[in-house]
Amino acid sequence: MYTLARELLFKLSPETSHELSIDLIGAGGRMGLNGLFNKAPASLPVKVMGLEFANPVGLAAGLDKNGDAIDGFAQLGFGFVEIGTVTPRPQPGNPKPRLFRLPEAEAIINRMGFNNHGVDHLLQRVQAAKYRGVLGINIGKNFDTPVERAVDDYLICLDKVYANASYVTVNVSSPNTPGLRSLQFGDSLKQLLEALQLRQEDLTQLHGKRVPLAIKIAPDMTDEETVQVANALVETGMDAVIATNTTLGREGVKGLDHADEAGGLSGAPVRDKSTHIVSVLAAELAGRLPIIAVGGITEGKHAAEKIAAGASLVQIYSGFIYKGPALIREAVDAIAGLPKKA
Ligand SMILES: Cc1cc2nc3c(=O)[nH]c(=O)nc-3n(C[C@H](O)[C@H](O)[C@H](O)COP(=O)(O)O)c2cc1C
């Protein structure tokens, strides 16, 4: 079924096909139809960050940036859905074209630049959704907010989404917002995380519920940098780490059409780099903080590899574009087949 849909969708420009897919998945969700087209994955409940997940395979951020198709994605069988990245104010993102398929490598290059309708629109969409499973809301900064004031944007978004999110992801790893990735290092990271943690305490009191904070990091880090991030997350009381975002590297795509486009590379070529980061984090964290692994899952066994490397949950973006919703079931089955951890 998806093979046919993909053939039609891939005839359109990547961005038109993206918009059409969101519309169709959203409409299917509103009519409760999506479950009919895709056999539900096996039930594989897991508890992570104090939250109950229907299964450990989630939708990664960036596909439903505005929360327009939450019910639709949930009905396809994802165990959790992450929407965003959302910024305080709406913004158009980078000029088009800004999204490129590299089908020979099962890869995507994007430089979308946080195009989104702003946090108020997203909240309306969340409130209109019927989905009651785990919903992550991924927050970022507007492109014209100076990076020294990035914390203001994250706090605005955190305040607004807190009551409606199961967990909030702090995205400091998009390569398409100048300066953003500098927030992953040293004092900038500590100051940001401390401010977020303090606000999380206030909001816990205000709303009578503690919403976990996850930090999403890039794959383009040395082991030493990864260890430093892990320690900063523990010291500042963060609840989870999401590894990883897209890579600036071009290993695995050299010579292919679009390989030299600027932006972040995702899909199969980022898989090993991303899993390596998960392993380094797992060794350093030793269970003190759960890891959500994302990057290059295009077959069920890749999801199992991420769990074996130390992740508690996985997410998928590019693999979903290339393989469709059957990949969710395949990933759940592969994870279910792993030997139980002691
Ligand atoms: C077109 C596109 C847009 C993305 N937008 C976001 C985003 O807004 N926020 C974010 O945290 N990650 C974003 N990502 C990164 C994905 O969530 C994911 O971390 C990355 O693509 C690696 O996973 P994959 O290989 O399964 O795609 C985006 C990825 C793609 C391909």
C-alpha cells in the first residue's frame, strides 16, 4: 500500500509531498481512518521518565511541526508523538528549496529553519486533538532572537506548552538556526539548563504536575564533548536526552544528487554516528538518565540496535518517509525480540 503511495508522493517536490502527507494523515486522523490502512503494532508498553508509552517507537520532531496531524500519526501506531520544533512567534523558515531527497542513500537533507506557525497555533492544535497518549512538544528559538537571549524564547515556549505536554524537548541541535548548536557546550549549556530547571520547578508548583525535560543533541560531537553534555544534564537535573538530530557531515552520500546542499543530513547515513553517540551517553550516564535514540532507523533491526546500545525509546523521521507506517510495527517487533535486560 505505502509502496504505491510513495511512488505518487515521490513524483511531487519533497515539500509539496510533505504538506500533502500531513494533510492526508491529519484528515485520516480526524475521521479515525488511519488505523484501517496500517496493521497496529504489537502492544509493548514501557515506562520512561515516569510516563507510560504504548510502545517504544515514536514520531521524531519536525514532521508535524505545528501539531496539525497528532491524531493521525497516533493512529498509525506510534507509541508516542513529538511535535514541533515550535518557536514563540510564527516564522517562515529558510527560502525554498530547502528539502532534498537522496533516495539512493535513504537520506534527506533539510535546511527548513524552524518554519512554523508559532506556539499559540500549536497549542490550539494540541487542545483540539483527541489523542491521550504521550505527546512531546519540541521547543526552539526564533531565528531573529540573538543566541545570547535564546533562553528567553525557550522559557516563553516552556511556559505556554507546559500544561499540555507529556514531556518537553529543548532543541539545541538544529544546524539550520545560526548559533543554536553553540548552546550545547560549556557555560551556555549550563546556564540554559539551570534556567529551564528552575522554571520547571515553578511550573510544577503552578500546575501540580511535573513535566519532564529532554534535551536533543547533535551527532557532530566528539566523545569528550558528549561526555561533558551527559554530565551537564545530570548536574542540572534534566530528565532525558534525545540523540540525535541531523548531521552536518556528508559521509555516505558523496557524489549523489543534492549531497552538497547546505543543511542537516538524516536517514541511513547518520545511523552509525547517531548510535555511537547513544553508546557514549549510555556508558557515561549508566542509567541515571534515559536516552531516546533517533537517527537512521530504516529497518526494524536498527531500532533494536539503538535499544541494545542503551536507549529506552526510539524515534523515526526519514525511515518513515522511505518505508511508511509498516516500519513502526517492524521496529516494535524487533525491539520485542531483544533479550530482556537483567
Ligand atoms: C525535514 C526534517 C525536518 C526536521 N525538523 C526538525 C525539527 O524541527 N526539530 C527537531 O528537533 N528535529 C528535526 N528534524 C530531525 C529529526 O527529528 C531527527 O532527529 C533526524 O532526522 C534523525 O532521524 P532520522 O534519520 O530518522 O530522520 C528534522 C528532520 C528532517 C528530515
